[in-house]
Amino acid sequence: MTGHEFAGEIVELGANVHDLRVGQRVSGEGHLIGKTSRQSRSGKFHLDPETRGIGVNEPGAFADYLRLPAFNAVPLPDTIDDEIGAILDPLGNAVHTALSFDLIGEDVLVTGAGPIGIMAAAVARHVGARHVVITDVNPLRLDLAAKVADVVPVNVATEDLKEVMSRLHMVQGFDVGLEMSGSQAALDQMVESLVMGGRIALLGIPPGKSPVDWSRIVLKSLTLKGIYGREIFETWYKMIAMLENGLDVRRVITHRFPVSDYREGFEAMLSGKSGKVVLDWA
Ligand code: NAD
């Protein structure tokens, strides 16, 4: 069963669970980690090669009830309502990616204005980046990005990114790139647009094998970092703290449906005209 982005209320606890209570509002980390790998035993849970995914390898959240190890539950403070609680998984992807490198005072390029790219751009702004430019080929997504955060949207199908960079007085290029599209063209453009010694965090997953201009990366001394999931649980702490201190991503939710209208929800999502779509079981 599918579904890995969720929030809800605890209805039952395992016999040995003492630090959670029935009725408590929680979201949860959907990566179920093993306890035996070197990474897990040294506390790097997000790097555990035995990770299994809720909604991927284990029954998911498109159900009346979800079973989750107590370790994975993340209690929600009253300041975070259920619909924000339900998008903490993808917000966590955005936070993990955006906080990979120091962004204070830096010029940041986000490629891909899907919900995660938009939220990453909002995080970059929140933590003090100088200019945040977000690219896409879908004008509706770029309009949404500009509604969610104070970013410069660029449609790379119709606009010249280099012109935008010169308008923003970027002498050499962007300091940091956050790749959020999985598009070969976007990564090529990012490598081209970064400064010498620039840093790239890659979250987007390309559909297949994708050629990389390796020598360009070497000769520009770029640092590339792949990002999988969220840091367990450092990303969760940081994300909740930022939400409680003014990070506002609510407008990335563009559609809300009762769960009985799930078909419309999926259609909205597949149309390319939505941000996040939330289904409500209440
Ligand atoms: P999405 O598909 O909604 O958004 C991707 C966006 O990239 C789209 O709006 C698309 O129009 C845009 N795009 C396509 N070509 C482009 C180009 N040349 N330049 C700029 N933008 C372009 O995806 P999402 O839900 O926001 O997720 C972002 C990416 O992260 C996806 O590739 C997804 O598979 C991946 N992902 C990775 C992880 C992980 O753990 N690594 C987790 C979740 C999602």
C-alpha cells in the first residue's frame, strides 16, 4: 500500500512504548532503519543500507491506520497543525538538502520548482541566503514559488539564466546549487552557472542513467553531495524549530480533499498544476 507523507493521532501503543500516549498527534519518519549496520550503530541512521520505506517496502499511509515503530514517531507541537504535519516528510527533504551547505549570504540556485524545490528555496531564504533563484519550465510552478517565498523565478524554457545573473550582479555565478528536478538539462545548467569551488546538493532523481560533464566538475572544483531522505532526527528538529520561528510553507499546499475524493487529488497532482495535495481522513 502506498503513502509515506502523513500526520495523525495515536490510537494504540505497543506494550513496551512508554514515551508516547494514545491521542497524541504525530507525524513520522517513513524510513525504517535496521540496527546492525556500521552506519546505524554509529548513529548515522539516515545512511543505513538496510532502510525500508513506509509506503514502498512496508504498508503505507493511504489507509485508516498506519503501524509505525515508536522510534519513528515525531510528536507534533500545537503550533504545527495536521496539514503541515502531513508534509513534513517532503519539507524534510528540502531542509536536509538546503542545510547541506552554509547558505548565509550566498547566492543559491534551485533547479526545479516542484513542491520540494519551492520549500528548499523558502528554507534558503529563511536561513539568510542573499539571492535565491529558482528555475523550472512550468510557469504555474514558478508562480507558486513566488507566492511561497521571496525568490526570483526563472522559466528556463523562455528566459536566459545568464541575463538574470547579470541583473542580480552575480560576478562569477551561484555559490550553491540545490538540484530538485532530476533533469539532465537542469544539472548541466547548474554546473555551468556555479562559481569555481561551488557546492551542489542533489535531491532530484533522474529517470535513468544520466551523463555528467565530469571534466567540468573537476576543473571548476565543484563539491557534489547526494541527498537521500532526511537526517534522522536532526532534520526533524531543525525543521520544526524553523517552522516555529517563522518559516512559512503553507501556500505550497494548493489542494485539499476529503479522502473519499482521492481520485481528484491524484488528478490534481498529475496535472502539473498543483503544489502539495492533502487528503483528510476526518
Ligand atoms: P516534481 O516532479 O513535482 O518537481 C520537479 C520539477 O522540476 C517540475 O516542476 C518540473 O517541471 C521541473 N523541471 C523539469 N525540467 C526542468 C529543467 N530543465 N529545469 C528546471 N526545472 C525543471 O518533484 P518534487 O516532488 O518536488 O521532488 C523533486 C525531486 O526530488 C524529484 O526528482 C523526486 O523524485 C526527488 N526526490 C528525491 C528524494 C530523495 O530522498 N533523494 C525524496 C523525494 C523526492
